[in-house]
Amino acid sequence: MEKKGRFRGARHAPKRLEGEMMAMSRRLSEDPGILRPKCAGNCRKCHFDKTFADIERLEKLKGSAEALNKMSQRGGDDIVKAYAGTISIYASGVVPPMTAAKLAGEDVPFILRGSVGNDKLIGMQYYDDPQKRLLLYNSFAKKKKLHMYSLNDILVCSNMPNMPEDYLLDLFCETPYDFGEDRVDCGHVSDGTLVIHIRSLKENVRICSDCAADVSTLQYLISRMIAIDPMDDFEVSVEHKYHASKEGDADKITGDMLKQYAYGKITDRGIVDTILRGKRKDLTSSGESAYIIDTKNYGPDLDAFVTDLKGTDKEKELLKAYLAKNKRAVILKSDRMSEALASVWKDGGREILVMASSDAVVDKMGDISKLFPTQAIADAVVGQMSLSVAAKIPEIKGLGPIGKLADKFARSVKAGGAAMLKKDIDNASLKEVRSKALARAFVISSKITEKFVWKWSAEEEDLAKFLLPFVDRLIAAEGKEYVAALENILAASGSGERL
């Protein structure tokens, strides 16, 4: 990749740097082969053959700094000229004043020699730096349409996309991710996963939405490559669960978004979040039936979706009936029925409650948008049962304290069974022996074994057993028989109350 920097004038270098430059020039002079990329392609003839043949011809000039300097100004091969100029330093035995270039915020000192670009000299003089060495080969590789990969210790060349696995691991190790054991897949199941597919390696980098960081992994992966189009070996997509089918789905990243991601202007997290927001919005507005719990996509399978929800049979029945008539996408974080009902409550709350009871009951419930869905359903069911009970037994006015309790408890049992009775007894005001004994008789009749807030004395237990058959008849009675049964309880309790 082409890199340009700002250059500064010549200056004397510290002794340590002079020593490093001299050692570098000596190594290149003694072994020019360290510059030659390793071959990973299938070219009929290596494009570097001529370059290194010309470098070999400099062997006889290595003792003459003057001759090498002249060669650094002749010919059209910049690699050869940069090599000749650089090894002339060792031939002269003296490190001349250096200049410096500002590259990526770093001052990079180097030695000017010959009629060759400063970038080529930097690439030559830092041939063992995996980033800077690319400056030496960049123009040549693009002219010959090569792909070059700079690993930590070697440079690899191919006439086609052919990424070495070690290159992938080297560059991925520079990211903030650590998936252990040379892995490039976080291994997590999530609502969205960034996938960078390297075609030549048949390998996928996979980063879930929970792991995705504010970096561009793609930028890391192309940062030490040379190619006319570095993206020709990559395919970037985001796999997600926000689709109407059970099968997996993925959105490819292309165009301007892909370019910005490659340049690091969009991060891994930004890519995933952008796609997921868009796909959630698309799915919820699609008008299609689709059901999702956490990372599991049920597609349009309503039966399987409702079965996996944690709720009562009645709640499942109502939600299923509503969704069967109303196509929509339901996207849940958990399998709680409360969350499922809340997701449809704004538009479907009244319809669900009417299915659980009737318009008459729901009309009495007030503003249902402010009600907790599961409790509202329970109240609607009880409300409907209370209406049914009211149609079978007459309303009796003017009752005394014992009469009111007996009537209330009987209606509770008829409307909501033992559960409703227990709730009403726990909340009742039982101040004396008769009322507590009456409550105990209803408990025994309904076979409730749970603990109550009340404690019953031996006297209250005895009276409750006496009242039990009267309570049984009251619970079973309807119409005029109910009035007669209530009169009998009042008489049996000794309350002195009359209808």
C-alpha cells in the first residue's frame, strides 16, 4: 500500500543508531537473499528474477562505495538502486548524516542515497520491519499485479490471493481479541456475528456482537498486504437472527460501508450494531410472522415458540390465539411469558383480555395499558367467572358481617376455586370466633393445605367442623336454594343475623 511521509533535512545520528545502520548495511551486503520474498504462487517465471540477477552483478562492486553510489543512480529498477545505495554505507565504512520521515506519527531516520524514492530507501533500510519493508516492494508488486504478505519474520509473494495462515494469525494477534489457542472465532452464539471470510484460506474470522470491539479487524488484516485490490480475497458479512425463516441469514457488507470499514472509519462493533438495528426494524415492520427467543429463531413456527415460553396454560392459549390472528414479529430476550405479552400488549392487550373474558369485564378494568399483562389476564378470567356466578345466584342485600363473609367466600370458590378463596381469606378481617370458624370451614371444604396468615384455636376448629356441611351446601347451591343455604349458615353459626 502506498505510503507517503514528510521528510526532514540531514542530521547527525547517535552512535547507537549509526551502529545499527552500519550493521544493517553489512547484512544486506553479505546476503542480499534476505530481501527476496518467499514464493507462494504459481508464476511461470518469478517476477523478481531480473531484479535479483541485477543485484548479483553488484557483487564485484561491493568493495567500492563510489561504484555502488554510481549504480544507485542508474537504471530503472528502484529495488536495485536502493540496494546499491544502502550497501555503499558498509563499503565506505562511514555512516553519513541521516534524514528522517514522519510515518504514522513516527520519526523514521534513514540515509539518502542515489536517485531513488525515499520510500524505497526506507523499505530497504528497514527490510526486517514487517510494516516498513512494504514500502520497498509496493510499486513493483502492484505493477506486476502481485499479492504480498508481510509476516513478522518473512515476506510472502503470490500471483493471486493466497494468504498464509501465519499471516492471518500474526495480524489477528495485533487486535484486542484473544480467543486462545490461535483461534480467530470467539465461539459464541449471539443475535449477530461479524464474519470475515478469507477465500484463499477458506477460513472465517467470527466475532459475536457481545465480543465486537471498537476496532476494524479488516483494517488489521490488510495492513501488511500489497495488492491492487486488497479486498479481492475477503468477504465481509454479518450473520443475524432477524429474519422470517428458521434458517440462518447473513447480510454482506459492500460498497461505501465496506470501504469505510477497511479504512477503520467504521469498527467491528459499529458494523454489527448498524446491521442489527436495521434488520430488527425491517423484521418488526415486515408484517410477517416470525418468533425469536434470545438466539433461537423459530421462524413462523408459532406452536414451538409458545411451547417454549414459561407461563400458564391459559396465558399460552391466549397468546397463541392472538398471534394466530395477527401476523407480527415477536423478538424476545428471554422465555418469560411476561415479556412475550408485554411485546404485544400495546396493540393487542384488549383483544387478549376479551378472549380471556368479555367486553363487559374488560370495560370495567379501566386503562389496560397501565396493567401488568399476566395479572390483568388473571383478573379478567376471575372477572368473567364472577359474572357467570352472579348469573346463577341472586344478589342479597342487607347482610350482616357473618352473612357478608359467607356470601363472599362462596362466590370466591365458585368464581376462582381454592386459589381465589385463599387470597380472600388471607385478606379478610376476621375479628372473632364465628368469622374465623366460618373461614376455617371454607378452607376444609375446599381442601386447601397451604398455610394461612391466620391461626385457629381449638374452639374455632370445633365450630368449623360443625359448620362444614352447611358450607358445602352453600357452595353447591344456586338460585333460591342459595338463599336458603345462606340462611341455614347464619342460624348454625349463632350469629343472630337474618336475611
